[in-house]
Amino acid sequence: MPLVGLSALLWIGGKALLQTQAAKSAPTFLKNVALLAAAPFIGLLYAMALPFVGMGFLVVTAARALASSRYAPKVATFLGFWGKLTAAPFIGLAFAVMLPLVGTAMLLWDAGKALVRTESA
């Protein structure tokens, strides 16, 4: 709700500003006000993205170092195995969640085809 109030205040202030003699400098002023209002949210996004950027940088640096190593094929095989082992429960969960929905859709599709076939025959 505070964002609604803030946007209404900015709208009313911008409307009143355009009716004055300062309307020539209004676009610059409104841009500055909008940036002032958006600055905390932009900073929050930067703060939230910082750990992911750091981890990405660490992974890229480690991958470059590993690529020049003679153990690269063994490590790649090991990481591939553990990646699949880690992903397997989540893939199984996705199948278990989607199976009733897909089964119901298939049942309705076949029932619709059978219904159309009996009506046209």
C-alpha cells in the first residue's frame, strides 16, 4: 500500500508542477524524483544479486583453472555423476506431481475422441 500512496503523491505532484512556470524543467525534476523513489529498490536488487554474482565468479574461475589441469576429465565425470545424483530426487518429485495431471488429461482426451467417434458414426 505505501507504493500506491507514493505513486499517487508523485502523480499529483507532477500534475501540479506541470501547471506552473517551472514546467520547462519538469522532465528533469520528475526524472530525479523517480530515481529518488526507485533508488532503495535498485540498491536492494544489487544487494540480493551480490551473492549469486560472487558464486558465479567463483565457479567460472574454478572451471578455468580446472580446464588447464590434467585431471579435468576425471573431475568432469565425477561432477556429472554427483549432479545427476543430486537432481534425481527432484526429477522424481516432478514426475510424481505431474503424473495425475497428465493421466487425467490423457483420459479426457481419449474420452473426447471416443465421444466424437460415436457421434459421427
